[in-house]
Amino acid sequence: MLSIVGVLLRSLFNRGIESPQALEEHGISVYASIPLSEWQKARDSVKTIKGIKRYKQSQLLAVGNPTDLAIEAIRSLRTSLHFAMMQAQNNVLMLTGVSPSIGKTFVCANLAAVISQTHKRVLLIDCDMRKGYTHELLGTNNVDGLSDILAGKGEIASCAKPTAIANFDLIPRGQVPPNPSELLMSERFGELIAWASSRYDLVLIDTPPILAVTDAAIVGRHVGTTLMVARYAVNTLKEVETSLSRFDQNGIQVKGVILNSIFRRATGYQDYGYYEYEYQSDSK
């Protein structure tokens, strides 16, 4: 009986964030509230084979269902970023996450896609050299990826791979190295960022979650703007505050949070900061 009470108490005091206001009341800016896409959920291409997650090539939501409410929210984020990055030191944007499995790569890849649709040249760099899978999501190979370049096995000038989306290139993670953090601390990583920044309108970096490993704190020293993804009803306010504190300790300012995968509750979806209005073009 006592153990059951303990579990109930822990669940009561460790509830995930259930509204953007819960963050804003603590002085944390929310740059976007992205609803859970039922279309994406229905077409989830993750398969489990002998306990290993594998991804087959699939359309990004921004391409397969561009009128989805999640994509409309990401377009709104695109607009907010335009102004947020005006005073930044460079055109490099880092998206990090609080913890694993919160949809960070989903946000990152679809954000890159919607920005590229405005005729901006976008480069997405997969800095998750441990578990990154953007090359599978976007249908490119993983040869001469980031880890290979940083280890001196590939050339910076030929590292970017075109995707099926116009104006959207990718540097995949490469082969899984034994020392990802050390590779990110090398001078060659700084050279790569400088090269990319001079050739693209936007460089978007997908990093591992800050509460899992230190990689994002290393990458953050090279970027002009940092945003952090948290998952609705999963990540707690304490986790977000701890994550922000870790960045602050490393001299990195996080501009704000993207609250991802907001879903309906019986009490009403609009109570959580996102209004569901369909606004599609006439078919005439």
C-alpha cells in the first residue's frame, strides 16, 4: 500500500508541462506550441526488429501533408525565428532537447523544410553522432558524414548532401565514433561551421539532448541562436529549468522553448495555448 501511495505522490509532483503558460510564468519564452500530428502518427515508419529501432525513408510531414496544423505551427516558428535571429552573431541555429524521444529531430527536419520552401538555402547538420537518423529520414546515405569529416576522413568542401527537397542539404552524422564530444571540441568543427555559414542562408544543427550528454553545450559555443524542444505532458518544469541552467553554466543563452506534441485533453484543447482552426485555400 505504501509503495502505491509513493508512486501516486511521485506522479503528482512530477507532472509534465501541460501548457505554454506554465513555462512563461517562470520567465521562459515559448517560441512555438506544436500540436501532435495525427497524420504523422498514422504514418509512423518506426519498426522494431530484434529490439532495434529502424527507420525507412518516408515523406516529411512538411512535404506529405503541408496543411497539417503541426506544419502551420512550424511556419509560425519560422516567422518568429526571422526576427529572433536578426541580432544574432551568425546564421547558425541550434535545436537541442531536454531529453530523448521528444520529437526534436521531427521539429528540426520539418523546420529546415519549411524554411527552404521560402527559397532560402538551408543546411541541416546532424550532430547527434550517437543516435542521429536524419539521413534515413531524408533518404540520403551516411557516407562521409560529420564524424568522418571531424576525424579527417572526409573533405569539408564535399560533405553536404542534397535532399529531395529543393534548397535543403544535409550533413549526416557519419559512422558512430567512440569519442563524439572530443570530435566536437576539435578545431575542424569550427572550420566546418564557418564554411557552412558562408555558403548557406541558414545552418540548422540538430544536437543530442542536454540532460543526456554534454554535446549540445559544446556545439552551442559556435551558434548565434539556440532553441530547446520540450515535450508536452512528458518533460517537467524542473527538467526544463535544469537544462537551461546547464547551458547558462557554459555561457550559452537559450532564446526559448518549443513545446512539442500537444494533444487534446477532455478539458479542451484551447486551454493549452493552441487553437485548431482549418484555413485552407479554396479549391476553385
